[in-house]
Amino acid sequence: MMEGSSPAKAYLLHVAVIALLFVLNFILPAYHHGLLARILVLATFAMGYNLLFGYVGLLSLGHAMFFAAGLYGAGLGVHHFGLSVPVAFMAALACGAVLSLVIGLLALRTSGVAFMIVTMMFAQVLALAILYFAPLTGGDQGLVLQQQERVVHLGDTVLDLTNPTARYMVALVLFSIVLLLTLAVVRSRFGRVLIAVRENEERTRMLGYDTFANKLAAVVISGVICAAAGGAYALLFGYVGANFASVQYSILPLLWVLLGGAATTLGPLIGTLFMYYIVDITSGYTSAYLLIVGIALILLVLFFPKGILGTLRQRWVRWLP
Amino acid sequence: MMPLMTTKGLSRHFGGLRAVDNVDFALMPGEIRAVIGPNGAGKTTFVSLVCGRIEPTAGMIVFDNADITNLPAHKRVRLGIAYTFQITSIFANLSAYENVALPVQRTLTDGRSKGQVHAGVMEALERVGLADRANVPAGQLAYGHQRLLEVAMGLALKPRLLVLDEPTQGLADSEIENFIGLVREIASEATLLIIEHNMPVVMELADRITVFEAGRILAEGTPEAIRSNAAVQRAYLGGGDD
């Protein structure tokens, strides 16, 4: 699973996935091209969630707040302070880091169901605060970032994030960095400790590990990744809305991760992709598409109880990270 | 010679129950000390206080001349106090290798050992005879092997004081014989504090025995002295047939 078991194979698989996504940029029709760019950003959100839920075993019901921290950190920065795109993205990361550190310090005093409730409540506070400070945040209307605000000037090169190819490529770069980072983290000594905390926290403590500090580090890394996804979403798609802070966006990453396979590095991508397309395809045929989505989810739980990749790993591909 | 570990007036009350009551205890470096006593005598509570799993109501604990009474458990482990659980507490879903890798990398991070994780893991697994089962999920190992894995995890922490809580519980007689050999070998490097119910094992291994009853130390001495102690016989050994 970790050291000593085909690290080359695992890295090769991940690089191949990234290469495939790169090639898709050139062959996908416009509609799917746009959809996939969005999925890559949301899959990054799911990867941040998976790090905490899949590997540390901490089930948060408030991760929308970290996504929203990045979304509004970047969006408000651009809208009110005229920040350039790279600076706004840094602001998103900073917002995610500060928020997750504070939330981690408070919420990690609890565990299990209490942790779920506490994270959910904090996320509700943020969502309501966004609505309350409507003059600043645009309330439930949200904010739209204009095209000229979303252009990156790097020396003489101009990168227009409203251009589909530029948008796809930036989304892919973000996704790839986070994917390889996740892989590196879960294969590291730190990752081994995180998994140990998930399996048996008391035993991990009695092996000399400060489990609180390790969990806090995981919350912050997870929060920063989700904020990076949020920041990228604002800058790439130009919309900053309060619905992204709602409880729905705390549940969605959980669903995506469970579908794709918790504690698998590629599971979040598979889950997000699957969920997005099943909604997209079925809603084209019937207005009762949620019924079909529901049936698909039940079938999946029956035949792939550990998610798509989780079950694949359990039954056939043991070396999958 | 200075004791490695002492407790002074150590107490832990659970409500009205005095699980450990005003215990003064000293452990010399290099000895094998057995702690015996009837069920509920406070043995596990006592060693849990020593390794920091629970906090004392009163009293102090000194390890290697330093007051560790308020030190959190994970920091005591880094000082060299290792604890192996009474109820096998391995990481059942992880391989035996991963189970041992955790304590090995801990000592590497602390600078208490050198080298690679892999070498340290294989050394610890070889010492308990589980090297050929390194990749087996720990939960699928036979019970006796799980106990040995637990010991390997303790060993891999490079302890100066290793606390073994009922290590032979559930082992077959043939396994116990090997186990005694293993404990002797460990004792050449570490001080051992063993809670044990199996009296032949205690009598064979221990340099000294401490007898607990109702949270207090009833008697302490060499195996011979304890065997002939009338109070101990009344409380625990049941008439001295043992």
C-alpha cells in the first residue's frame, strides 16, 4: 500500500491520467470541454475533502466553508480591491489557511458526530454571514467578475481566463498539482500517521504521536486545498455566489468521494465525473432525473460499497494508492 | 544506583473508588518487575498512570530524574516509556509491516535511532519471528502472532521502560515458552514492567514482584519472598498451592 509496494506504478498511473486529461483538451467538443474544466476544479475540492475524510477518517459536514473562503477571498479581492488574478488566488489560499486553522483548533476538540455537527454549524455561520453582509458580498445574488478582471499579465504574456482553453489548462494545472500533492502526502511518513489515526487514534498516541497536531495539520492542508479550488472557481468561471457556502456544497464533496472511493487518490475525480455526467445525461431525457440518479446511487452502493475505485482496489487492483 | 522510575503518593480515584491509592513505587534500571494482584486491584490503572493514558488525582511520577507527572502520553513515549495493550490493539486493517513502521519512524524522527524505516521494521519483525508475515494484514494474523506484533511495536519504540500488560493472555503453552525467551532478550536492553496473571511465568521471569490489592501495594519482594508471604497467599495465591 505504501513504502515498498510499486511506487513507480502508482506515479505512472497518475501521470497517465493527467496526460489523458491534457489530450482531452484538444479533442473534446466545446460543451464537454467546458463541463470538464468545471469538474476538474470541483474534483480538486473533493480531493481536499478526501484527505481529511478518507485518510484521517474525520467526517466534516462543513467543507463548503473552506471552498467559500477561497471563493470569496479571491472574488471579493478582485471585486473590491482590484487585486490581480495571482494575488487574488494567494488571498484565497490565505483565507483558507486562517479559517481552517481556527476551525481546526475549535472543532478538533470534538470527535465523531459532534465533529460533524460543529463543522456544519460553523459553515452555517459563514453562509449566513455572507447573506447578512449583502452590500459587500452581493448576498444571494452573488458577484460576477468581469472579463477584464480575469486576465493574467505575466510579463508580455497575457492569459485570458475567460478563454476556454486557458481556463481548461489552468484548471488542469491546479488539479494535477493537488493530485500529485495528495499522492505524495499519503505515501509519506505523515500520511502513514494520518491513516493510523483513522484506524486507531489511541494506539497512535501511545506510539508517541501527537494526534491532535497531526489532525490539525490535516485540517489545514484539506482547508487550503478546498480554498484553492474555491479561489480557482471564482477566477475561472467569474461567479461568486452564496449557494457555494450552503450545506449542499458540504454534502456534495462527501458524495463525490464516497462514489469514487474514499481514501483513494483518484476516487474524487471519478466520483465527481460520474455524478456530474449522470445528472447531465439524465436531465436531458426527463424532469424526474433525480429519481434515476437515486437509483444509480443505490446500485452503486450495492455493488461498489467502497466506491468505484475503493472496490476495484479491494477486489482486483491491490496496488492502487 | 538511582531508580529509573519512581512514583510518590500516586493516586487515581474514579468517583468514590480508589483505583490507585497513595502508591510509592521504585523501579531499578535493568530489572524485570512483575505486577500481580486480583482483578480490580488497580494494576492496569497504575501502569496507565505511569505511561500517561490517564491523569493522576494526586501524587507524582519521576522518570530518569525528571518529573513527568504532567507530561502528555505521546511525549512520555518519546522519552522511552512504551506500553503494549492488554487487549490486542494493533492496526487490524494495516499490514504487519505498517504496524511496525509507525513506531520505527517515530524513533527516527526523534533522533533516537538511525537508518531507514525499512531496516528498522524488518529488524523488529525478525526479533519476534514475524518477518515472513510482513505483508499480511495484522487482523488476519493468528492471535498469538498478533500478541507478538504488539510486542514488536513496543520494541520498535526503542523503549527504556517497556510496560507489558498481560502479554501471555490467550497464548498457548508452546507460545508462552518462546515468549519467555523473547522477554529475557528484551530485558538485556530495557527495564520491564509486566502485569501478568500466569504465576509460573511470573515466578520464572521476574527479578522482583509487586503485589497490588485494592489500589495499594500489599507486598513487594523477590519471587521466593512473595511465594512465602502469608498476606499475599491470603489475598491472591489461594493457600500457596501454586
